[in-house]
Amino acid sequence: MKTIQHKMFGELAYYHGWKRAMNITLFGHEKTVTLNIEAEDDAEFEDAQVNAYHKFFNDKERLIKREKS
């Protein structure tokens, strides 16, 4: 299995797309989820994919609070 270390996504493994397990805390509960990034095995990710990941994790708390109201 092919693996890479990406500066934003971390260590990813290729299996019909790039994947990695990660822990995330939402609504006070920690869960393990699979980050799945659609891309070919050349690991050329779209800017929109990187920006969406960055925006979510930078604004996660604000986004969650907005959804609760």
C-alpha cells in the first residue's frame, strides 16, 4: 500500500483514494473517523480539498456553536 506524509492531512494511505483514521471531538464526544480524500495515487490534491480541511479544523468550534443555535 502506498503512503505519503502530507503537510496538511498528515500520513495518508492510498486505497481507492487517500485515507487515514483520525480522532475528532464533536459535541463533547471523541470519535475515530476516516478521512477520505478523493484523488488519484499521484496525490495531487485539489486546492479546494486542502482549503476545506483547513477551514473546518480552524473554525470547528464556531461552526458547531452556530449549528446548535
